[in-house]
Amino acid sequence: MTATETDLTLVIRRKTSSEVGLTSAAASGYDAILTAALTDDVISQSFLDIMDGDTLQTLIAQMLPDHSGAVFDAVTRGTRLVSRHVMDRDSEFSTTETGDMGFWLEPVYWRSNRHATGTNSYKSSGWGLSGGFEWVTDIGYIGGSYAFLASSINNNGGTGKINASQHDIGAFWRTGREGPFYAYARLGAAHGSFSGSRTVDGTADDSDFSYSTSGKWKGWLVSGMGGASYDIEPSERFTIRPKLGLEWFRLSETGYTESGGGEAIDLTVGRRNSSALSASTTLALSYVIGPPRKDYHGLAFELEGGRRSVLAGGLGSTRANFEDGETFTINPDGLDSSWLGEARVKGGSWDYSWKVGIGADKTRNSDVNYSARVSVSIAIY
């Protein structure tokens, strides 16, 4: 507002996203959302009724597509968990005759979360069943695996929901049981199907309203893992095992178009590619009850802890637009490194082994994430 002796000039303009205190994700869609709101009387009135920044942030967050990395976290977490069987040297059966074969079954479960930062928060949970075969060869154990994995994701406190499923196949090699050194390598691919929905709730002219929209898309996850460990045995019952692992993931998601919410709600979302290269350094401590025997694995308790460090890669940007609207881009936060650990109980005999594991990990932007797995391996002569 400016004034002279004879004139008073008042300039009315819309506040910028920084002036109203929007997060970076909400700011990315701010202009496009307000433009789309003009196509719907209820949505446009709800924006006119807003009197504070928190209410504006809440409404805009509901109108954003999935963008925080929840899908990448869910599919990579599931594949990583079923791959632990190959990472563990004690999951091998004891027979060493060339041509002998073994198989395993392993149900898994996990829960994960991430706090709201510049992007929306999410919580997810998943389960799966994996199995595979391996053969004793002159160069170690060679085998393949299959897993079905399913997960549920709640974005932004539940206003966005995604159901995901994936079929994961893998091929691997690992060293035999002789000696203290152990190494492994695994290549995998998983086809994913995703079904998402968003709900937009608010108030216009003192009346509550609710819109919903949904969309479906596909994706491919490819992965590569390798690592090594070395057994140090201060006594016949106690083992110290330092471990190093590398893992690489790349997720390619197709685009999709939502329907059911109308011009002010439905989005067309573009393709998205995400990748991560990380290294894990952990230390496992194992204690066996009873003297070791070649034909019998005594009841053993194991604790493992360490850190997974992200070396390269990142989440893909999310590009979206409303009908006939300009495309806006939401840039995600960087991938977080994490502290991790697992407690295990295991046992078995010459031709079979079993294991129960409870794991946890935490990043700087999450609460503790949990996982569980139960494994049975059997040799076939």
C-alpha cells in the first residue's frame, strides 16, 4: 500500500509459497493446484475460506501425488529381506557332495516409516513368502529363488494409499562351507503392480466435502548384491563375524492417470526412475549351546549390528499435471543411511537348518523400522 497527499493505492496479490510457509513439495504444486481449483466451485471456495498457513498446507498436501519415496522403500525393503537368506552363510546345508540339492522356504514381514520433511510422511507394512533351490558345484553353491511380496503404504497420514505387489526372481552364487571366508553374489529382478488412491477432505462455506481419486501403474525393480564375511572363533562355541555387503537397486515406474475426482483433483503422473547404491558394514556375534558336531548344529543365538551407508543414487523426481494444466515437478529428499541390526536364533542338523530373525533399522528421518523372517532349509540327496 502506498499513499500520496491525494491518493491511496492498495495492491492486492496472492502470497507466495514461502510467505505462507509451505513445504518444498507443496510449494512445487502451489500454482498448478490453485489454477486447477478454479475448475471446481467447492475446491475454489475452500481455498478462499482458508485463514492460516497450516490449513493451506494440509489441503495442498492432500492434492499432491505420491512423491516421498514410499514405493521405492517398500519394494527394495522386501527384496532385501528375502535376499538375506543368501547373505547368511549358516543357511547352507552341510552336505558337500557335488550335485546335491537343497531348498528353502521363508515367510517375511516388515514395517517402515518416514517423517514429514520437505515432502510428505509415509508408513508402510508388507509381507511375503520366498523359496528357492541351490546345488553343490565345484565352484560353490549355485541357485535361484522366487518370492511373492505385498505391501500397503499410507502417505500423508493416510490421505494417500498404495497397495503394491511384486514377483521377485533371483539367481545367486555363494562359496562352500569350508574355511572361515564366505562370499556371495546375487542378481535379481521383480515386476511390481501398484494401485493408489487419494482422498481430499476439507470445508467450504462451513460445509464438509470429500473427493477421492485413484490410479494404477506398473514397475520393474532390478538389483545386484554381493558381499563377504570372515569367521573368527575365539572358542569352539563363540564366533565373531565381520561382514561387508554392497547392494544396488533401480526401480522404473510407468506413468498413470487418475480418475474419479474431477478436473481439480485427478492428476496425470509421469514415469519415474529411482536408484540406490549402498554399502553395509556389520559385526555378528554368535554363541552355540553345546559342543559343535559335524552332523548337528546346536542351538545358537546371534546378534548383528552395523550401518548401511548410501554411496550413490537418489529418488526420482515426480512430475504431474492436472487436466490441461502445466506440469509441476516435486523433487524428493535425498536417500538416508541407516543403523541396522538383527537378533537370530538358529539350529539344525546335517541336512536341514532353521532360523528365526527379528530385525530393526533407523534413519535420521524415521522411527524404528522392524522386520521378521522364519527360514527352513532342507537338503535333498
